[in-house]
Amino acid sequence: MSTRTAARISFSVAGIAVALYGLGVLLLLVDRANHQVNADQYWGAAAVIALIFPVVGAIIVSRQPGNALGWIFCAIGVTGALGESSGVYVAHALLTGPATPLIAAVAWIGSLAGNTGFISLIFVPLLFPDGLPPSRRWRPVVWFVVAFITLTVISFATMPGPLSDYPSVTNPLGIEGLRLAFESLSVVAGPVALLCVLASVASLLVRFWYSRGDEREQLKWFTYAIALGLLSLVGNGFFPNLAWLIGGLGTAALPVAIGVAVVKYRLYDIDVIINRTLVYAALTASLVLVYFGGVVALQYIFRTFTGGESQLAVVASTLLIAALFNPLRRRFQTFIDHRFYRRKYDAARILATFGTRLREEVDLHALSDDLLEVVREALQPEHASLWLRPPQRAAEEREW
């Protein structure tokens, strides 16, 4: 397939995913206007899956048509959008009456699409960043994951009884004669799924161990995205009212980071981004604790002495975190540089010391020795030399 054809197909798929999700959103807005349906608290993550995944996949395919990750992202986006829009339609239709054959068919399609897109994420660590497993030895693992996903999709499609996502709707394609077989498979489905996930993660660790240069930088982007995703899960627990935003940002980190890593990772320094994330995450957590701790403590003092609460507690806590922002940021920056970026921290410290000497030193030979020493300590090259132009020649060149 040519690059142009692949780009047209992938962007068409992305457009279909966006259109499907848009239809679901319109129907959801109509139902919410009638106060009949409430949006799921994790709708931000669903929006990311339906909108960002296919767009990033299309961008990857347009640059690297042979990279399977781009096509997988497009498929995840379409199935996610189809699952969400089908779910909204089924919820809307069930408000007006019982499940009809049409509603059951749409519910079946939505349930199958949503589950298929979700379990397809197992492929991402296994195939990142070039769309291939780490080596030929990992091909049996890929086929094992393919077989597991295929059997899982078939079981979702033909399992008799109510649909997993819609308990009030019976599976229209359920095969009653296979109930016992499906129940037996469901017992081992969990351990097998865990085995597939562990194998996928193990392949990523093996790839990172043997990676060098460009590939290692790409893997840093992937690790950064996973860390943000795990952090969003923690944030959802502490701030459930903001789960739509926190979950959406955590979910968006994966396709965006992978897209940057595969397509244009050279434009950004991932080490700087990780450094800033560590600093401001620690700073934000500390300021939040100081703010709420200050508010609680001051309100307790006000209740003890005045018998009531006061807004001065909020004002005082706000002023306190404003005063602590820059000192805490500098302390966290120094600690993280010293703990995680020791070599760069030492290099920066050496250059700062040399800059101080440079303003005070007047002896050219001593300055040359200092410069070479700084280069050796900061960069640790195998060899370092310094050439100085004769003053007379330099003056002639300036005059010319």
C-alpha cells in the first residue's frame, strides 16, 4: 500500500470515528436536556478513545504505513466511538419502551465493539515503537495474544443470556448449546488475560534493556505516558468529581506520547519534560496539603476561640501557598536534579563555578587550563584540546 493510499484510508477511519462519537454526543445532549440520562463520570476518557486515538493513529499511518500501531489506534478509535454511540442510543431507546430486535442488535454491536477495542490495547506494549515484536522469538507471543483476543471476541459475540454492558438486553446471537463451554472458558479467561498483559509488559522491558539511542528515547516517552495514566487513576480516587478531566488527561497521555515518540520525538527533550513533571507534581501535592491543612487548622482555631468559622482561614492559606511557591519549587528542583539527574546536575554546577572564575580571571593560560578542566569534568571526553589564535592575526582579521 502506498503512503498516500494509507493516509487516505486512515484519515477516513478517523473521520468515521469522530462522526460516530459526535452523533452519540448529540443524542446525549438531547436526553440530558430532558433530564433523562446522565453522562458517565469517565466520559472524558471515552472521548479521548473515540477522538484522539484515531487521529494519532492516522498521523502515524500517514508517516509510517507499515507501523501496525497506527492501524491499531485507528481500530481502537472506531470501536470505542461505536461502543459509546451505541450505548447512548440504547439508553435513549430503553427510556421509551422494552428492548426491540433493533435495540438488541445495536446493543450487541456496541458491547462487542467496546470490549474489542479495550482488549486490543494489549498489543501496544508488545509492538511499540516500530510495530514489530522485539525479535523473532516473540512472534509466538504475538500469535498467542491474537488467539486470546479472537476467542474473547467470539465469546462476547455468542455468549447466551444478558449482554455484559446491558443487563436488560438479551444477546440476540447467543448460542445456548455453548453455555457450558463458555462458562468453562470464563474460569481461565482472567489468568490468561493476565498472562498476556505480563508477556506484553515483559517484551517492553526486554526491548528497553537492549535499546540504544533513538529507540531508548522513544521508550522513555512510552514510560512517561504510562506513569501519567497511573497517576490519573490515583487522582480519580481523590477527586471523583473531576474524574472526567483527570481520567481524560491520563488516557490522552498514551496516544499523544506514542504519536510524538513514533513521529517527531526529536522535537522535544523527554528528559526535560519528565524533570518538570516530577517537580510540579511534587510541588502541587505539597501545596494542596499545605492549603487544606492550613484551612482545617485555622478553622479549628477560629471555632475554638470564636465559636464559628471564618473566611480568613481560606485567605491566609492562599497567601501561604503563594509565598511558598517559589522556595518550594527551587527546593524540589534541586532535590530532583541531585537525585535523578546527577550527571547533568554536576555539569551545571561545574559550569556555574567556571562562570564565576571567568569573570575574575585575567591570566589567559590559567583560564585555558580551567576551561579544559571544566570540559573534562562536565563532558568526560576521551581527549580535549584548545587552540587560540595569535593576537596579531586576530587583530588583522578584525581590521579586514
